Amino acid sequence: MKKVSQKVQALRCLEMVETLKQYGIVNQRVLDAFREVQRHLFFDVDSIDLAYNDGAYPIGFGQTISQPYTVAVMTALLVERTPSGKVLEIGTGSGYQAAILDALGYSVYTIERIFELYERAEKLFSRLGLNITCRCGDGTLGLADEAPFDGIVVTAGAPEEPESLKHQLADNGCMVIPVGNADLQQMTVITRCGDRFRKEVFQQFTFVPLVGREGWNDNIF
């Protein structure tokens, strides 16, 4: 495949950001992070020409890199409620969402259940000089040894909000998570208020399933 120059990729990135603005993403911090993080670095070379399209694409092992709009919606929901602090991402995947969070200045922890994706992302973070803590394990259980978190971003569709994750939120912290059935989920924000949890529900999306002890059973997919 013909190699695409850095200049061309930079122009495509700017076009992607303009598309996000047209779709209603207005948070300037989020838009700046999307300008900063080069999405093509998280793609295999064979599909690099697709990097700045507003689409989700396979990254292997039945997983995808989410479309930019979806990542932007989740990120904006977090930033508007938790503008700074310590954030846990569930489902590292390609590493793109974690890199966006890092660009926003969060202290980022991320967990991936598929070892090959975890290993790939960890190497990429190191190569890019990103200070992101990457773990391999069951994301539905979170990272109790690093809790509490000011924010949690779940990049897979859950049948319900995992209790372990809810209770790893700091007071006034929030979790952004798609919740629904295996085919369609509603973007949901859970905010911790002491021992109570407030729920907000937004538009519908389709994600890969959140597999784990407090998610979907891997045997049904």
C-alpha cells in the first residue's frame, strides 16, 4: 500500500475534527485532544487510509477501534463532569481512547482482557512516550488496588453497570458506560454521590460486548 505522508495525515486529522464539530461536539478541550492525538498511529498499516474516517474498524480478536464520534461523545460526557483527576478505562483495545484521555491531562489507567491487545497497546504507549498504566485482566472488576477513580470510561457494551466499577468511583466521580442488550446500548453516566448513585441516559450506540464476571459471558458470543 502506498505510504501516506505525515502532512496528509495531519490534514485528515483536521478534517476529522471539523466533522466532529458538525456532529455537535463543541467542548474545546475535547476537540484539541482529537487534534493532538494522531489516530493513524493506532491502525495497522494495511488499513491506515481509513484512520480518519468516522467509522469503527476491526483491530483483531473480535474487537474494534470505535468511531471518532463515539469516542468524542464519551470523552465529552466525562470532561463536562470530571475535568481532571485519575481515570480508569475499561477495554484498552487499540489504545486510542486512553491516548485521548492522556492528552486531556488525566492520570490514566487502562485494563484489557485480551493479552495480545494489552501487549500491543503497552508497547505503543511506550513508543509514543505516553505515561499510561496498562493492565491485563477482567475489566468488569476494575482495579481495586488503584481505586478510587475520579472517572471511569467503559468502551464496551454492558448488560448493566458493574457494581465493582460503581464502588471504585470517588465521591462525585462519574462512570461513562454503554448499557443495553448485545445489539444496542444507551450511553449512560453514573455519578457517585456518597453512598448513592445518580444515573443519566443519552443516545444509543453499538459496542462490542463487555465480557467478564460482571458483564457478558464470553460463551454466548
